[in-house]
Amino acid sequence: MNKVNLLLFRGSPRSNIENVEMWNEKLPCDKLIVRFVSEYKAYTRARQEFLDHPEYTHFVIATDDIVVLPKHIEKLQKDLEAHDFPVLSGYMNVNQNDTQDMNICWKIGMKLRTLRRYEWIKARDIPNEEFISVEFAGFGLTAIRRDIVQAYPIFAADKVFHGEPPHRGASLDFVFCWHCKENEIGVIVDTGIKMKHLRTSGTHRVGKKGPKIELWRVGEEPVHLDRSGLD
């Protein structure tokens, strides 16, 4: 059995989606929540916090609009104890009220944004198998093994494909999945970890509220960490 110690990271520009926030303290793993900052800054800081704490084996990413339940964390933990997947993810609906398009693709889209298409896997077409291999999984409770995080120099936005700085653009999940494809790192999805995506809920408050970074250890009150680099 593999030793597994998860650190769940949530970059939260909103922090006001009740059906998400109500579960955070109940999740059976440590959580790092970076609030009210841009996606790039949040991911950069969270990655460094993970690397600075070698007790964690996997960096788990869930965006701030996914309803993650204790059973999802428990299944992820069980999977990783049994299988040494480099990248293992759950999945969710793409649009808030759509029950068919899931945020996973057999094949990843083109790097050029103007030509990019996401061929979403339909819920009805997901195989009756516990694990499937995909080229794209959009940070829906995505567990990345420590050695993979260490070898990935920075979570970058998609304009890096055109020579621009890593903070320009969006789609950090897309860029990461291209890294996996080019380096022959398998991306596996557990078909039993299906979550609700509240994509259009809440209100972004970046620039309206001061940045916060919170570490929630299981069974303890959250601790506010130094917010340097987030302002």
C-alpha cells in the first residue's frame, strides 16, 4: 500500500459559494485555501507551500466552484493507496445546469486558442470502468504526485504557448495537461468521483477584498499564513 498524504489546494477568488464553503472544514485531508487573488498568484504560492512541506505526497487541485464531499476525498485517498498514479482526477459537469458535458476529453485541444476545441466526454459515454485514461481533465479534484509537481516548473497560463509570460492568459489546467501529454505522464480519471460544478455561482472579489491564505489541518481551526507575494 502506498503512503498517501493529501494537500488539497483551492484558489478561491469568490469564497461565497455556500454549497462549496460549507464542506471545506469537513473534508478529511489538510486544505490550503488562497482567497481573493489572481489564479496565477494563487497557484504559484500554493505550489511553493506544497514543495516546502515534504510530508505531503500529493498536491490536489479543486477550483472554488466544485462541491467536493468527504466521500470524494476518501475515494481519492483509497485509489492512490492502491495505485501509484502520477495524476488522478475526478470530474464534473462543464456548465452549471448541463448534465451531459463532463470536463474531461479523450484528446486534448490545440494550443492555439483560436483553433482550440474541447470535445467533452458525454456522461452517457463514460465507460463502465473504474478508471479511464484521458488527455485532458480540468482540475476537478486532480491529485498530482510530488515528483510530477517538482518537475513542473510553474503553473502557467496558456499564452506561454505564444512566448508570453506565465501569468498571461488563462486555462492553467489545459497547460498542465499539455505538459503531461508531451512528457508521457498518464492522466487517469476515477469515474466514481463525479462532482457538481457551480460554474456561474458566486461573485469574484479579487481586488475588492484583501488576499488571504489559510491552512486547514484536519480537526483544527484554520491558520492564516503570511500573505507575501499575494498583494
